[in-house]
Amino acid sequence: EQRVGVFGMANGIAVAENGNLYVLDKQYNGIHVFHPTGLFQKILKAVVLYNDGLYQEAVPLWNEILKQNSNYYMAHLGLGKAAYISGDWVTAMSEMKVALDQENYSEAYWQYRSAWLQKNSTGAILLLLAVIAVYQLIGKIFHFSPAGWVWAKWKKFFHRLTAVLCSRVPGVRVKLEETVFAFRILKYPTDTFYDASRAGKASVGSAVIVFAIYVAVKLAAAACTSFSFNKFGLAGMTLMDVMLSFIAPIMLWVFGSYLVGAITKGQGSLKAVFITAVYCLIPQIVLSLPIALISNVLTRDEISIYYFLIALAAAWTGIYLFLQMKEVQGYDFGEAGKRLIMVFFTIAIAIVLAAAIYGISIQAYNLANELIREVLGFV
């Protein structure tokens, strides 16, 4: 028995000028005819105008379509193109962002940036020079540094705040001092690794705090990165994304580094390896948010600058991880290079095993689910 809308064996399709869709069905020896709805007819007309480059003429149709389906991305794309042609860059960027079109969004932003620079660049440069001149003048006449004054006020406020916390919560002072100590790695990486692993100047608790700061900064960076480089932003990240992107890599490094050290008679304990590995994330904490903010003044034509900054942060972190393994495990440079290869190999094996276990678990779950459903009579 043939049912309406159900194909037996479709072997031909055609679209008429009026929008009717004809599907030839070999099994049923007939033709299925689909008539367009009113919304589809509007979409068809708007798309024809869009493909012909008549973006402005299609605007009324796109607006009518959005009244019936506000999430139709093609309508936002059409309105964005029309706004771009008319020179309304802000509206064009807004519509392109809703349509998830990074390329056209970037082009509209480039036009907006160029127009803003042409209009305001002279005034901005003069204002910057005036601020620098006034700053230098204040320093010479009054022997006073505004930046130093702000920094002194901030330190005073911070010390008062920490004093209140330390007086009310036991152990906070030690954790704060250890957390601040972690940032010493920026200036003295080798000494910091030594003091953290052998002099007892760090703890697992402070490392966890640093790691929490790292995750928070990375999430903030995802939220602040320009749409041109991050289509979905923070809203597109799931808990699994956070675990795979931020938590799993450093945990794999800790696992691989400690295991290789244990096999090769390294000097680092698991605690020391974990603490110092987390400290290696300090460059990411320092650079991730500035890079995200810088991305908002770049277009996709300058994507090489953005990825260069990302690579710079990654390289800085990588150098620290190499020094961390060398200092904590007590290797020389040549031996550390060989052990680094072993760490990468160990991490690769761990990833393969994790993927295999995950795949087997899914298969086992599906098999158990099918057996249970069959036994209970659900299938």
C-alpha cells in the first residue's frame, strides 16, 4: 500500500518555475508532486534575487520571512549583504554574526575599521601624544608617577583585603603567598622549579588555585575572542570541551613525565611533577586574555597575526615544560631531550588506550542495552 509522501524508489527529480517539486518513483510507477507553501515561495523569490545580486530588492522578502521564522540564517545573510552594500557596516556585522558567516562578518568589520580610522586616527594620535606629554610633565614638575601611585594604591588595597581574609580563614595567607610565588616563574623559571619541588615553597593546594585561574582565564578568553576567529564563543563550549582542551593535556603531561621519570630513575615525585607542570601554564594565564582582546581589532585577512600570538604562547609554555622536566627530574639537556621523546610516546600510547577503552565501552553499552530491551520485550 502506497502512503502519501513515502518513496518507494526515487530515480528522478525536477523543480518547476512555480516552485512545484516533482519526484519520479520507479517502484510505484508514479510521480510525487509537492506544492510550495507561502513561506517557501517567499524564500524562493528572495534567493533568486540574492543570487542575482539584487540584495536591496530582497530586503522586504527577508523581513517577511523572519516574521515567520526568526532563526532562518539565509534571511540574516541576505539582510547583512544588503546592509554591506548600503555601507551600514554595524548592521552588516550584526546580521552576519547571526548567520554565522565569519568571512562576510570580517569583511564588514574591515570596512568599519577603515572608516573609523579615517575619521578618528588623527584625533586618537593627538590624544595619545597629549596624554604622554602630560604624564611626562607631571613626573618632571611634581616628581610624581601616576602609574606608580595607582600601583601603590592597588597594593595597599590588596594587602588590606588579604589581611582580612587571612585573619578570618586559617591557611589563606600561605596559599596566597604560594600562588603569588608561582608567577615568579616568569622571571626565574629554573629557580622556581627548584624551590617548588625541593625547597617546599609550593603545595598541591596552591597549584590547584593556579590551575583554576588558568581554566577561568581560558574561558574568559573564549568569551572575548572575536567572532572572526571563534564562531560560537563561550556558548559553544561544553564540559567535555573544557576537559579535553584545558584539563586533559596537562594531566597527560603529568602522567607521561612522572612515568618516564620513574622508569629512568628521575628525582621528581608525582606531587612535584604536578605542581611544577601547573606552574608552566602561567604564560597561558598571562597571554590568553590579551590575545583574545587583540583579536577584536583584527580581520581574517590578518589571521596569521592571531595564530602567531597563539603559537608564541604555546611555545613559551612548551619551553617551560621542557625546563620543568629537566629540573624536577634532575636531567642534563641531552638526557632531557631523549626523555622528552619518551614522554610524547607515552602520551600517545595513553591516548590510543583511552580511545580504545572508550570505543569498547560504547560497544558494550549498546550490546547490553539491546539484550535488555530484547529480554524485556521492547523490540
